Amino acid sequence: MAWGISPRKTAVIPLNNYNTDHYLTLLYHAFNSLGWHISYFDRDGIIGYTNISWQSYSEEISVRIIDDHAHVKSECVGYQMLFTDYEKNEKNLELLYNEITYIEFHLQHTLQTDTDELIASIPENQFVSFSNPPLGYKGKLKRFLSVFTPKPGYSVTPILVLANIAVFIISYVMMLARVVAMLSVARERSETAPPINMEDIYLSFGFSNRAQVLNGDIWRLITSTFLHFSLLHIAGNMIALIYIGSLIESKLGRWNFLLLYLLTGLCASITSVVWHTSKIMAGASGAIFGLFGVLLALLSTNFYERNARRALLISTAIFVAFCIIPIGKHVDHAAHLGGVVSGYILGLLAYYGLQTQQRNFVAVAASAVAIVYTAACLMLAPAYQIKEYKEINRQTEKISSALIKDFYQTDSLNRDERLLLLKNSALLKMDTLHTLARKLSGLTLPKKQKEIAAIRSKIAMMECEVYKLVYQEFLEDDKLKYRTRIYNTTQKINDLRYKWGQIDDYTEDE
């Protein structure tokens, strides 16, 4: 089996007694006999694609004649699971060799005539060539270090990969240093080590978050695309970036490629911000899926040769569809979808600019679309007060617990001492609880949290009402006067708590 980001099988075969044109004729007939779709045929070689099946969504078969040798290659077109070809490429080469032998036997008496007719029918201008192959730079990625080495037609992709890796290493070293410093300070002060709040640490290093972005930190939409949560996270993204970059960078041009990477990353980030309420977001996957969206756009036009387009479209569509299926709790599907859709739109603009050879059109039009979309999201998306919501909830719970203690856990005090405690402490706490309840109901929150906040606000206000009645009951030393109102209000609180629990049951965490 062949392995790699783009698994392939290669061989170099001497032509021996055949001249170049005779061997090309055998190849041409062999490809047609096997049902392979020929995209390119000229006196320097042939390029074709195998049929689509459940076992294979096409391999590219190419034979290039160099110095009386046939350089044969079978390469997987699409993104392969586990980076293996499952022996598909080796099987293709065996089929080709066997078919050449078969064709050679049947054409032995008419080979020269067939060769003359075939060579004469070759068109002067063809859609593709070996200098501009359908799969871009992908076929040249032969060794591990080659994916990190900038070359003509593949210069921006390795720089982006190395930049992401460098940022990942530096950020995690600095995060680790910060955590160690926090623990050291606690040890020096002989204190218990404080809980490490990774969300705050992530945000301090440029990760994205709805509240931060909508409150002005727009720069996080770009910085977060160069940050990752784990080694597995960045490894998966960089493999996908190498794959898609090797396919389309040479087709778009390095500056268009870089611009589309950044703009689709921006659109993916703002889509994620709008979709999520409080999640910490980061990763290059939004921009990478943006590039896949660009490729899908180009494949929906005549930018690629027909047979190459068919093979690439099926393999790309399968990969994208599989990856944007909303499965996996910690996968940012909103960013993936935002990247694909924005990439498709910007890809159509890029196609128009490339076809009309308007050098500035791609940059101006794509930038305008991305900026307008981002600005619209920033203006229309409400900035949810999730952090304030959590803090108010924490305070209300703390005050409620303190009030329970003041009213019901003071049996050791006499009447005057209890009245003094309730007057000087409990009443102030009730006023604070009432104020917090009003703040809670006025927060800007997502629909489910807004419903819960309204319920919690009512519960807090009713608790204040119950405590005031209990205080009056104790002050007047009359345990019957307010008992019915206390019971009815308590029943309403219980009903609200039940309703709160029903909403929680149907609220999914991000």
C-alpha cells in the first residue's frame, strides 16, 4: 500500500525497442480500453482518471516520457482516510501494464498506421499540460520536508504551515510558564494553589470569544485562526492545509491564495462568534474549509478540465460533506460551514477575476464581501452578557444561603439578638438580592438563558417577599397572620423551580 497526504505509486520503465510515439499510442489505447477518462494527451505523455466507484473516488494516472523512459504514476485525487490508498494505485499500474501487453499484441500489424493517425489528431492547444497539471503542486510533494519547503507554485502554503506551528509552540510554552508562575506564587505564600482558569489564559493569548469580539476585540477574528488547543488539533489542520494548498495555490497565484485564506478565515471566525454564546474559539480549520469552498466554486465552473473537474469535485464534496456534519461536541461546525460558504462565494469572484485577467478584481471584490459580512455580523449580533449572568447567579446563591442561615440557623440567639441580626444584616441582604434580581432580568442573553434568567429573577424577588413576611411575623410575634401568604408564595417559587428544571432539560451545552 502507498501512504502519505496524497498516496501514490510510481515507476520508471525504459522504452527499450519502442520509440516514443509508438509507446504513446499503446498508452492511449490502453487508457481507453480500461475506461479511464483522458484529460491530456501529447507527445510528452498522457494524463487520465479512473472511474468513480464505492471503493475509489478516482485516481489520476499519468505517464510522462523523459529520455526514452516512461515515468508512470497513479495518485489518489481525494483526501484519503488514514492516508493510505488501500492498494488502489498498485492495482491501477498492474491493470495498465497488462492492458499495454494486450494492446501491443492486437496492434502489432497496424501500430505504425494507428500512431500516424493519432499523432496527427493531437490538438495544438490543450487545457492542461505537465507544466500545469490538474492537481497543481500536489504531485511534487514527495518527501516529508518538501511540504515545509517554499517553491514556485507552492510558497505561501508552507509559510502558513510553519507560522501556525511556530505560534502553537510559542503560545503553549508561554501558557505553561504562566501556569507554573501562578503555582509558584501560591507556594511561596503557603497558599492553596488557585484553580487554573484556562478560559482566561486562552483569551489573554488571542483566542476568540463572542463577548470579547462583540465588545471591540475584532482582531481576535484573525489571531484565533493561528492558534490551536492541542497537538492533535493543529496536526489535523496542517495536514488539510498542505493538501488543499498544494492543489490550488498554483492555480490562484500566491497573493490571491493568501488573501482568500485570510478572508475566509475572517468570515469563518465571525460566523462562529455569532453562532456560539460563550465558547472559546480558535483554529485554522475555518480558513482551511474556506479554501475547500474556493475549490468547490472553481470546480462548479470550467476552470478545470472536464475529467479532472469530475474527479476533484466528487472527492472534495465527499470530504467537505463528511467534515461539516454536526457530529462531535468540541468541533466548531459553525466555523467550518462559514468557511465553506464564504469560500464558495469568494471563489466565484476569484474565478471571474482570473478569467477576465483583472488583476485587482479578486482583491477588491473579495475583501469588500468579507468586510461587509463581518461588519453586518458585528452590528446585528447581540453581545450576550454571559459572564455577568454567571457572576450575578453566584452572588444571588451566596446571599440566599446567607439569608437561610440568618433566619433559620440562629436558634442559639434570644429574641432581641435575632431581631438585631435580622434588622442590621438580613434586611440589607434582601435589598441586595432584590437589586441583583432586577439586574438579572435585564441582561442580554440567548433565548434559553433569558428564560432561565427571568425565572431566577422572579424566584429571588419572591424569596425576598417570603423573608420580609417571616421578618414581620417574627417582629409582631404572630405566627398565623402571614402564614397563608408565605405558603402561597413558597408554592409559586417551587412551581418556578420546576419550570426552570424543564427548560434546563432541553438546553444543550455548546
